[in-house]
Amino acid sequence: MNPAHDSKSICIPTQERGNELDSLNNLVSSVKPLIKNLGWQDFELLVDLVFSNAGWQRVATLGKVEKSIDLDVISPVTGRRAFIQVKSQSSKDEFKGYIEQFEGMPQYDEMYYICHTGTSALEEIQLPNNVKFIGLNHMAHLTVNAGLVKWLITKAS
């Protein structure tokens, strides 16, 4: 019998699957303080790496030239263009201000607002469908899924 088709080789007992999920959740939890300790430039670079890993291509880095946009990216698969604003911490008013700016930028299809500290108030904001908020927990998952844990550990040390 071909081992690739052997049901015993692909069936993971429930207990083992639970242990694997626990290990994954522990890894995500251990990544969070490393993300929070990054300087703003390294945090912005981490975001850029995560989006690149997801297939987005950077059109420009604008943070130094245009304050409301840190990264300008495009999805080559869908042709959708997005701007990404990266903050270590933020307030509701600041986030709402960026949403208003985004609504006046017809060249962008989507907006991503990424912040790792003080995000509970930001998570309460009612967002338009084309605006996404990524807080610390989501960013930690994305970092792990993108295979960037070793990079993060190296940057944090």
C-alpha cells in the first residue's frame, strides 16, 4: 500500500492534534512580546514581510514622504491596491482619521491598519468592509504562519 494513501499515516489522533494546537498557541503567545518590543522601523518591516509572504507586492514605501501611508501594496492576483498604516500604538480618533483619509483616496481598494499596543478600543470601531484592523494577536498569528519567527527572534535579540 502506498504510504501517502495509508489512512493511518494521515489520521492524527485527537490527543496528538490537541497537543499540536497547544504548541502552536504557545508559539503565537511567545511571539507577542517580541513583536511589541520591536522598534517602529522593524515593526514596519515585519508587516512588509508578512504582506509580501501573502503575495502582496510593494509599490512604494511612503511613511517618510506621505504620513497617512506607510506601505503602498498591490495584489498581483486580484489587482487590488491597498495602503497599510503601521502604528505601535494608536487611539480611536487617530484610526478614524485614517479611515476618513482613506475614503478620499479612490486609487486604493483596501486599507489595513496595524497596531500592536492599546488595541481594545480600536477593535470596537465599526469598520467599512474594505478597512481591516490587525491587532497584536492577529499579527502574531500572521508572523507564525509566514514563517518569520526566527527573523523576529533575531531582530529582538
